[in-house]
Amino acid sequence: QVQLVESGGGLVQPGGSLRLSCAASGINFNIWMGWYRQAPGKQREFVAGIPAGGSANYADAVKGRFTLSRDNPNTVHLQMTSMNPEDTAGYYCNAQRGTDFSRFWGRGTQVTVAS
């Protein structure tokens, strides 16, 4: 059974930092892992993603502030810095399996940027 477990969400002050982690299990080989977010009243949007053996890609809204990295093929970390209230959202990890291109979602972790 495929599971994506997110951690690291919470409350942070504007200008602060948070580090999100996502660990995927049950996937022998994934070709892409990344993050999406969804704020109340808004559509889900892409945040950052990294392909196997490649470099991370970022949404314009987070470029220069967020950094996505891999510890191993099934674990990614999203280092978020210089955060602002517009970053407040539920953050969802996503992974794509290489054998059949299926996509899997984590349950999400809440990030709130407020004083």
C-alpha cells in the first residue's frame, strides 16, 4: 500500500521558516515528487517538484524562497523561508510512480503564517 507521510507543518510568523518533509513508502520507483498547496477559497496550486535524477522546479510565487531537495528517491524536503501570509495553505505531497505513472497524494499538512 502506497503511503505519503507529510510532516513539519505548523504556525510560523511572517518572515520565518518551516521545513516540510514527505516520505513515500510502497513505491519501488518514483519519477517525480513534489508539493501542492491549497488555501481556503482558492484552487490547488503547484508549489515545487523534483524529478528523479533532475533539478527542482518551482512556482513563480515561491522562487527564491523555497528549496526542494531529496534525501533519497522516496523522501523530499521543502525548506520554506521568508514566509508570508499568502503561503498559508494546506500543503500536499505528491509522488508519481515510474512503473505505471500513477500519482499518489498525502493527507496534507497545514501551514499557517501569522503573527
